[in-house]
Amino acid sequence: MMQRPDNIRALDAKAGLQWSEQEVARAWRWWLERDQERLVWFAATRYLGWGVQSQDIEEAWVAFYADVVEKSRRSYRPGGPDFATYALHVCFKRDCIRRGEEIRVRSQTFVSLSSDPREKGGFEPVSHDASPHTIAERAWLVREVLCFIQNSPMPHRHKRAFILKHFDEKSNEEIASELGAEVGAVKVWAYRAAVKVQEYLCVKEWMS
């Protein structure tokens, strides 16, 4: 069982929908502490299963903070496992198993907007080894993505985090410093923007 301070354990006594704003913020800060971040990473590695890459683990890790914590809070009821266990080993486990299965059955290669095939972590619009046709196609894709980002109603901080990460090739730490935010928040913002971009490109049939 995870070591939790008294003010976090106290939240187990009532349904997540009954938590005050202060209690929700307190739980969020606790999950962003280094020990909990590592636990989420290890859980993602374990529950995704075989055949995944580090980028898949990172995407699952980010999804935990972007969606799973809040969904877990909304569905949490006392009487079963404590909230931390419920969020990490019930809800997140279920999400990771689904993700892992999707990864293993994925049969088509698509453009990754969540991580860069190079080491630095940016979005590589054109490969130097690509054919002229591929270069032209990818250049058009970049323009399409930038146009979508500029006209999208998504929050400005999400747009900035995405552009700084995937086009300016900045690290999460550099983006956090520039935007005056926590690294965990930057990862969530960039991930949410990437999801919107992927959904848009799927509609355009540029991704599957």
C-alpha cells in the first residue's frame, strides 16, 4: 500500500464527487510528487504489457494525470479499496490494458505527435532520407497541423506547450520554465493538444 499522509487518507471516507475544491487540489498535488510520479510510471510499464515502447509508457503516464485521476475521483465510492489504490490499480490498470491491446493489434504506421523518433523529443516534419514525394507530403502535413493549432479553440497554454515541444524541440523542463508551469502540467497540456491534433488528422484521413 502506498504511504499517504493523513490529509490524503482522510479523503477515502467520502465519495470523490463530495470532495471540496481544496481537497481535489490537495490530492492533485500529492499525485504530482516525485514518489507518486514514479509509481504511476512503474504501473504503466507493468499494466501495458509486452510489445510497448517508452513513448507508449509516457503517453499512458500522461493520460493518468490528464484523465484517469479525475475520472477515478468522479467514480470513487468509499467501502472498497482506498482512493489511491482505486485510481492506480483499478482505473489506471483498466486503461493501460486497453492501451496495450490496441498497441499490439496496431497494423498501420502513423505519424507520432506524442513523441519524436529522434532523441530530443520534438515533432520531426521531414526525414532527410525520405523521398521527394514523402518530403512534400510531410511538409503539407506540418502546415495543416499549424493551421489547425492556430484556429483551434483549445486553451492557449495547450497550443504553446504542443508547439514548443513538437516544433521548437524544447524539453519539458524548458517549456515549464518558459510557461511558468509545473513539468507535469506541461506534459498534460502537450498530450491533450496532441490528442486533438490526431483526432483532426484522422478526420482528414491523414492518420488511422
